[in-house]
Amino acid sequence: MRISAVLSAAALAGALLGHAQSPTANWAATLSSEFMIVPGITYLKANNFEAKVDVYRPRAASAPTPTLIYIHGGGWVGGNKETAFFNAMPYLEMGWAVVNVQYRLGPVSLAPAAVEDCLCALKWVINNAKNYNFDTSKLVVTGHSAGGHLSLTTGMLGDTSFHRQCPGNVPLKVAAIVNWYGITDVVDLLDGPNQKAYAVAWLASMPNRNDIARSVSPLEYVRAGQPPVITIHGDADPTVPYQHGVRLHQALDKAGVKNKLVTIPGGKHGGFSNAEQLRAFGEITAFLGGLGLGRR
């Protein structure tokens, strides 16, 4: 039985629209019948905080499975993986495994802790691929807003020192990045016309905050050989400037990196209509399909 056969229309719409909803017994039971669910796995201990992941993998899979790494948003200072889970549902419907990631928020540890944690989550996925049947050649990382930023840093900063706090020397590579209106220039949000309270809170009053912000800005890491990137961004986004997506697209084009910018005309910071959301997922599935990352 397919997941969509038992999800209500409202729940499926919530999945596509990224609404935070609590699981119901019906679809939770269906998930557990089709997927092996392993919640609350500690992948990192730092600053007296245990960062955890939840793993969902198809029970019927006999071969390594394409795997989505989902990173929640919340301006690096809020949000949680549980309420963001619906955003991963389309990938479960495709027969993929999903790793839902928790990381240290600003009130626990300021920047760059979240970036470090998500890279460690990727390292955990690679190190534990045999245990959970992950296909490490088909890892896709995605997230919304700050999660979009963290999906970009997770996919683009693999050869930096940001993951030294977690064990292992495996190459940190992903096959593609799906960026939902993520921040690409953190410095831009600290002062001036684009200043945002969430970015100021994440960097606080550290004397070297501009240097740290620059070191975790995806635009600083654009170069040939980076994984393909698809970005979805509303051109009226009041929370993350649309130009962040445009500048990333232009920089990736210049570097010769396969990418696509999907613009939602008049789109705000998420909350897209059903038609807009379906269009976005259509673009994503086509982009991933062109990379050999389609339905299992």
C-alpha cells in the first residue's frame, strides 16, 4: 500500500506545503508498516548537547536506497525536526530513505555550530550507510530557509575543517542539493538594509562575527566541481532576500555547476499555493531525474 493511499487530502497538502502538523495514528501506522523507523539516534555530542537524527527506510528495499537528508529551518535559532517532517514526505513516496536532522540552535551554541553539526550528520550517514542501506552515491540534502542554507553548506563545505569535531575521514559528498529559499550570504543579513534579527541573534556580538558569517556563506564556496543545486525562491520573500537565490544561481552558472533557479512570482517566504508547490516539486523531480536520482 502506498503512503498516499492512506493520507488524507489535507495531510498530503500539508506535506507538500510544509505545514507543521502532528502525526495521526492512521498515517503513522502506515509509515511503520512500509518503513523501518529508527528515531532519536545520537550522531554527535557537543556543548553538553546530544544532536539526533531520525531514520526512515523502506522495509521492502533489497538494494541500497537513495537517501534524503532533511534539515529544518527556523533562522538557526528556532524550529525542530519533528514539525518539519512533512517536508520529507514526497521523497518517502518516491521510495527513498530519509534522515531527519536535529542540530544545535543559537540558544545552545552560536554560529558556526549548526553548520558543524549538519556536516557531522552527513558524515554519520556515510559512516552508517551499510547499517541502514543508504546509497552513498545518491545522497540529496535539502531544507527550507535556514535549513536551505544548511543544506548548501552541508553539500558545499565538505573539504573544510568544520567537521573536525566528529570522527572519521570519509569524503563528504552529496549528489545534489535542493535549496528552498536558503540564505547564501550571511554577512548581508547582519547590517544594512537586509539586516535580519535571526541572523543577528545567531552571530550575536562576537568580535569576529563578520569573519564567521563569511566562512558559513555558501557564495564563498562556489567553484567548479560542486554538486548540482536547484533553488526554489519567491521573488517577494521578506525574510530571505530573493537576490540571495539569484546571486547563487549566477555564481554557479559562472563556475559551470549544473543548477536551476525556480522563481515563484510574488512568492513570500514559503506558504506557496498548491499549484506553486506542485510546480516546485515538479521542477525538483525533473532536476533530480536528470541526475539519475528519480523514484527508486
